[in-house]
Amino acid sequence: MRTLIGVIVVVLVAACCSGAAAARRPVPRFAHVLVVVLENKDQSNVLGDSAAPNFNAFARRYAVLSNYGGVAHPSLPNYLALISGSTQGITSDCTGCVVNGQNLADTLERRHKTWKAYAEGLPSPGFTGSSMGRYAKKHVPFLYFQDVLSKPSRLRRVVPLTQFSRDLAARRLPASPRRSSSGTRRAAGRGRWRSARTTPTTTS
């Protein structure tokens, strides 16, 4: 099974992730955790590839999750598992399916934490259509959970990626790629996408 390379980038965590010394440090309390999700690519096709300098820089500076892999194919079951710990019985990239399992939104809100999903190409906040232009619903797993779909306050937390830079600048941070950001795009292109959108968070 192909390794999900560059799938999870936890920004603001980097300072505690270097070598054996990291194991001796207590886990700090973070103000924000940012998870960037990209499509899967073989690790051997990215690490060491000069066409993907941004991914390789992350691997050198932070960490490589060498045992992290997809749990299923195609895309959607992996995304559901990412935010709920289960594929919820989904085996396809269905767009009309709805599940009732517990998810990350539930966990965070029980702890009085806020969250937001920034989806590239999403036409408008809370849009639940299957696709529009280069946007595909299968990349936004929150939109498959009944307890998100049934609550307007939660749907409003699923927003276009264009809002990310505004929230970051305003320090209101509480990213699903569009179709062309998926596995069909070369690693170099995904690296540029990642660099342009997440590099500012490492200095904010």
C-alpha cells in the first residue's frame, strides 16, 4: 500500500520533534494544530527527488512518518478514518452517503476546543454538493457526518481555503485539496502548493 507522503503536517509542533532529545521532553500545550492533507504518493517517489524540495526540507527538519499508510482505496475511506478512526464502512468515493459515527468535531467540542476545515475550491461555506469546478466533496470528510450536516453552526466551519490567509492574518485560526491537488499532480506542484499556503504559519 502506498505511503501517504506529506499527508499530515503539524505546524507549531516542529520544535519538539528532533531526535532522541524529543522523547525526553514533555508534550507542550499547543495553541493551534494545523493538519494539511494532500493526496498519496509513494514515499520513494518524493523523498530524495530534487523536484520536490519543499517536502524534502520538511523531512529533514521535522519527521518522516515511515509507517503511516493509507487504510483503504480510493480516497474517501482514508479521509473518514483520518477524522473518526474508522472508514465507517465506506468503500467508495460516494457523494450521497451519510454516516453517524463519532468524529474529530465531536471530540474537540467536548473539550471546548474550536475547529475549522479549509477546503480548496469549495464554492461557499457549508456547501454540500458533490462537486463544482475543480472541487470534489470526497476530499472533505466532515461533510459526510450526520451531526455536522444537521447543525448549521458546524457547517459554517467548513469554509473555502481562501479564508485561511484571512483567518491567519487576523489570528482567528481555530485544508482539503481540490482535484488538481490530488495524486495526478506531480510532487513538485504539490510542494509549491504546500509552501505557498502553509509557510506563513511557521513564522506567525
